[in-house]
Amino acid sequence: MNQRSIRNTLFKKNRDRLRSELKPNSVAFINANDLPPANADALMRMHPNSDLFYLSGIEQEESVLMIAPDASKPSMREILFLREPNPHLKIWEGEKHSKEEAIKISGVQEIRWLSELPSFLRRVVCESEHIYLNTNEHPRAVIDVQSRDARFIEDTRKAYPLHKYERLAPILHRLRQVKSKQEVDLIQTACDVTRDAFIRILDKTRPGIKEYEIEAEYAHEFIRKRCKFAYNPILASGEDSCVLHYIENKKTCRKGDILLMDVGACYANYNADMTRAIPVSGKFTRRQKQVYNAVLRVLRQMIKSATVGTQHSDWQKESELLMNEELLDLGLITKAAINRETPEKRACRKYYMHGLGHPLGLDVHDVHTANPRFEEGWVLTVEPGIYIPEEGFGIRLENNILVTQDGPVDLMAEIPIEAEEIEERMGKNKK
């Protein structure tokens, strides 16, 4: 970990919550991610498995967590299996977790080396009735490469075909969608670092700067604050501000352009997700400001609407109805178009074609149950946008919020967003 230590009480509580959801006489396994291959003999840096990190705080490759609440021996009810350190690994790859270090990080008291996994697995499985196995069940996931979890499922089902197999993912999705205070604090740190980087960008942006130079400024601030990019940053100027997932980041920013920046910091594997649209020259045109303020009004209202009990689909629908009115005032759609719309395809979709927001946490598009109602402890993005290719610019604004019983809390309230404040800050910086 490149961040400050996280109290292992977080991971202990998460394991307790999982144990309470498992059927009697069961065992669950959670694997680390594979080290992804590059070319020739090269490997890329591993991104930690979110579920394993959620339950243990462990980010080391080849790790396996086993939880068997009803195992006959107490020492077998919770075991973390790790690669055994040795002089060869230390020379070529650096330090690996010792047992003492793994206990401190995870709070798991029983640490075993990976070579011991087969014998412990057999002993626990043979006295269990249910086996919980994990896999990536995110509805938007594209699975082209067999994962470590998938291989583990294949091997376990082959070795123990008569057991009752259960899906771990739906349980973890339900647990992870409600964030604890410790998790919210980590997300807030990521938001704060994102704020500092954005304020830095307001000082650096001017006609002639390259999109990749803006990316470098974000990287500078993130790395020195012990963060990384939460996702591939979108730094889209001019007409490319209408491209939702533009990641080329190679053009020169010109006078009169809007620079749309969809960037977030990742701290301790918890993510921020911010979007801002700023005028490269430091001053919005009249039309740009009209569109900007329309998007901002929708953002403000939809933050207020993210209350406990609200269904996600209803929240999206409300944003589309609001956007219809804004686009009508901007002269982009007509009353006739609104009258012809259907619930599946509203008139606004020509200029606002994506979802209003998504859960945020260990994954940028964090896991959740299908079409859920918001609960206290949810963290959400709110990101309306208007994209006008024929006018050469798009505006998207995005903040991250926490849903509470007392109403939504804007975790990015300290990040400049009002058009006048953006202009004022950029103007001062130019002077």
C-alpha cells in the first residue's frame, strides 16, 4: 500500500458482516487478481481484487482468504494464505508479507503459506455442505480472459462435484454498497486530493497547452499525495468534449474551447470521480455559460433528490424530465419532440444520453444490487451533461455524494463549480 495504514477493524467488521450472511456449515474462498501479462516476459502492475481487499486489506498477488464459520477447529475458521517470502523473491520482486505483517494489516490471526492451501482446503471442504465461490458479476463487465477465481471454481467443482455451490458475489455486492464511516473517510481523502489537483489545473490552463500536459499536472498532484488515477483520465477539448469516453488526451487546447475533464484520484483503493468543464481562455462565451448553468441546475436538483428510499430508475427519470425543460429553454429540442417521446426514449436523450450516476467505492462503477433503492451509507456520483456536437462543445459536471437519513452530503462541496468562480480563479491566475 502506498497510503497511510488503514485500521484493520474495517476489514474485521466486513468479514463479520459476510459471516452473518453465509449458510450454516459453509466455507467461502476469495482470491487475489492475477498479475496481468504485457508482452514478451513482462507483467503489468496488479490491481488488487476489490472483494479480497474489502475483507482483508491485502493487495499481494496469489493471496487466498478462506472463511469457514462452522469449521470444527477454531484455527480453521478464518485463514489467509500468502506466498512464502524467500531470498530469491526478495532480490527480484522485493519484500513479501511476513505472517506478522499480514496479521497487522488484515486482523486475520491464522496466516498460512500458499503451499499449505490444498491440504487445508480439503479438510475444510470435506466437513462443509456449502461452498461459496466468487466471480466478477458486475452487469457491465466484459469477461474475455479467464481469471484466477474462474480457474479456482473450475478446479474446486471438479475435485468436489457433490457439494452445494453458492454465489458469493451477490452477498458482497449487497454488503459493499453501504459504506462504513472508515470507507467514507477514505473516499473523502480521494475527493480532497482531486480538489487540490483541479485547483492546480485552473492555474495552468491557457490557450496552447496540450491535453497531455494537463494530465501530467494531475499525475503530479496525485502521486505526491500518495494517490493514482482512479481510471483513465478524460481530458477533452473542443469538439472532443462531446465524446463521452475520450482518452487520447493529445490535442492542443485552443482559445474558445471548452476543456472537459473527467478525472478522479484513487486513495487506498477507494475512488473519487469528478467532472468539470472549464473555458481554456478563462472566460465562457455567453452560449457556453447558458449550457453550463443548465447542467449545473440539474446537478444541484438531483443531488437534493438522492434521498434514502429513492429508486435509482426513478432518480434517472427525474433527471431526464428536468433536462427536457433545460434543453427546451436552450432551443435544442421542441415541445413537439417532448410530446412524441416515450419513457424508453425521452427527447433529451439526443443531448443527454447517459446515466445520471452510479455507486462509487472500491470500484469506480461500484457493485450494487439491481435497480436498488438508496440506503444510508451509499456513495453516488451525480453527473448530468449536455453535448452539442453541432456547436462544438459539451458540458458535464460531476460531484460525489453520501446518502444519509438527514439528506445527501456533497463530498465535493469544496471543489469550485460555479461558472463565475471558475472564471474568477482562472482570471486571477493569469494575472
